[in-house]
Amino acid sequence: MPRSDDSAMVGAVIEWFSQEARDLPWRHADCSPWGVLVSEVMLQQTPVVRVEPVWREWMRRWPTPGDLAAEPQAEAVRAWGRLGYPRRAQRLWLCAAAIVDRHDGEVPQDTEALRALPGIGEYTAAAVRTFAFGERDVVLDTNVRRVIGRAWRAEPHPAAHLTRAEREAAAGLVPEDPLEAAAWNAGAMELGALVCVARAPLCERCPLERDCAWVGTGRPGLGVSTGRTQAWHGTDRQVRGRIMALLRSADGPVTIAGHAELEDVEPAQLMRCLRSLEGDGLAVASPAGHSL
């Protein structure tokens, strides 16, 4: 059970969230479990401002898993646009098909059933159970881990890997009441996204400032992060993205080798990236060229 001061800190986050939460469509009471699941997949490593317009278009076009499953995979990848990591679109399409096949088109509520869906891991399953079904669960993304690590353990940044001890400690903070549990999970996530950010936290705006263990020790180690900043320009990931952009915008098969928009890419790298897209099932080769 949480200590009394833990409960007060959790309550402060819940109260802050009730006043400061962003008005996001997947938080509305009328949002379906499918809408919540789609939002959680889209929000992985992608900011809200980029996700919201794409999410709205997806939900307009595919309001149920059955609607998406009835379309070719290429349509999901094309509609993904420039959100990045297009395999997420592929997995959402596979997930929709699995929901139709295994659960009569309804997003399951059970943890094991959710985890068995393509592309659904521990975090996403917990988030769907909490935010779509009101179940008490432990939702741990990087933002929540940063808030807990700073406020309770004086750690400036989360460790590279989630440990069992960290998971158990986080579980001890989740209120027993499911509604309060959902508010705590969403509130801690929002606090980490807007206030307790990685590089320049706005501690003066934080409801936990007076009780924060990290603030109390002088905010040490702010310039040291366990995360790695990866170069973008010229990487295989960038080249894959450029190839995908060509395929999304094309009306038919595209000849990638020698294409004017990719002439600055070394042929070996271009072929390596193209083969990796083929291997991922995101690019399909034919005698006429490549397509989604």
C-alpha cells in the first residue's frame, strides 16, 4: 500500500490533471476502445501535435477494426503519412484483422488477449485496459517513469531498461479505485510530457515541487541522460522514409534504382534499405517496380 505522503503526492497529480489536462479526442468519453488503441500505437515516439490530425482521419475512415481490416495493408501504410516508424501502421492493420478474427471485431479487455494481438506490448495493453475500459493497471511510459523517478527517488532520468523493482514500486502508487487509477496514470503521463520534461523541466509549475526528492537534492544530473540521440540525415531510417514517401505518393509501381529523388543516396545503401522494406512487408516488388 502507498504511504500517506505517497497518497498525497498521487492526489496532487490527479488534482493537477483535472485542471491542466489537454483536450484530446481519445480522452473523450465517447471514444471507443479501438480509438484508444489506435492513439496509443500512434503516440509511440511521436508527439501529440503530429498524431492528432492523422488519428482523426483514421477514425473517420476506419471507425472500427473491421473497417480497417477490410482494406489492403497498403492503404493503412499510405494513410500513416509521415508519422514515422511505418511498421506501426502495418501492425495496426494486422491487429485489426486479429481483432476481427479472434474477438468478433471488438477490442478485448483481458491483458493476455490484448498482449496476443500483433504489435501490442505490455505498455499498450495496460494503457488500453486503463483508458478504454477503466481497469486498474500500471501504465509505465518514459514520461511516467521520469516523474516517479524524480519525485520519489531523486533520479534525473529513467534507466535504459525497466526493472522488476521499478515496476513493483510504480504499481504501489496506483490507487485502488479504478477511476483514480486512470486519472493517476494519465496525469503522471501528462505531467511528464508538459512539465517534468527531460531537458528543461518547469519545476515551478509542478504540483510535486515541494515534495520532489530530486528538487530537494538540488536537481542533480540534469545534463546526463541515459538516452542516445541518434543522427538522422543520411541514416538508413531516413532513406527508408524517403523510399516510403515515394511509394505513398505514387499511383502505381515505382522504379527506385536511379530515381531522381534518391540520386544522392549511395546505391548500396539504397538497395539495403529497399531490401529491408521488402523484408518488413512494407514494399512489394514486381516487374514494373515497387509499391506499397
